[in-house]
Amino acid sequence: IQKMGLRTVLLTGDHSNTARRIADKLGIAEVYAEVLPQQKVEIVRKLQKEGRVVAFVGDGINDGPALASAEVGIAMGQAGTDLAIETAEITLLSDDLSRLPHLIQLSRQAMRAIHQNLAFSLGVLGIAVLLTIVGILTPVTGALLHELSSMPVIANSARLIGLRSDG
């Protein structure tokens, strides 16, 4: 995640010695340890006030409020409590955090495809309306053109199926 240029923060209710040891092993400089659930929410909100888009990864009951406060809550699927899984927007099917960069990459590609599809659809719709106004298209052919324009949108979205991680 850090190689992707994203800020990584370790935020845990665990003992500070344990948290620091894990953070040092992973190269995470910013550590908040021995924090309570409400403090996790406060830290998430502090990061948001800095203009950050916060993704919070958690697995326990104590993570529920922070998962709900973050822009994106990610629950650990196997180790996660029902509360964490229900609160999060995303639930990992495994507890392998090394898959997070692939999730981020896939999410970015999906958003790009959504923007492309939206621009294409609105463009075709605008052209169809203009051609209908000037009398080149009838309303029926304009509607047909609009329906046919769904095919490139579907094809563009289908490119995301089966994307594999680089690792």
C-alpha cells in the first residue's frame, strides 16, 4: 500500500509494544495503540478533516464505529465479527491483507470505467437529442440509438472481469 503512495496508519487497541513491533516490521511510521473504539472514530475524523479519504480495515466489535465513519470500511472476512462485516462496505473473503493493493487497483479501474461509461452514455444521448431536434433522427431511432449505445458500455465494464493482481 505504501508503494502505491498511500499513507498507512496502524490504529489498534492492542498494547503499544506489540503495535510498535508490528509497525516497525511493516515499515509503518504512524502508530496509534491502546485506543478505544471512540478514539478510533476520532482519529478517522481527524484524518478526514486533513482532506484524506480514509479506508479503515478492521475485524472486531471495537472496529465497528470506525468502519462506519471511514469513507470505505473493509472487514476481515474470516476473522471478522458479524458487526464488522455488517458495518463495512467491503468484506474480504480471506484475511490476507496483502490483497489490499489489488482491491485498491481494481476499485480505481472500476471508477475509471464508470466515468468512461457515463461520459459515453451522456455523449450519445446528447447527440441523439440534438439530431432528433434538428429532424435527422426520429424519436424512435433516437431511442434505438440510445439502447444500442449500451453495448459499448457493457463491453467496457466487462474488461474488469477476471482482472488479476500483479503479485
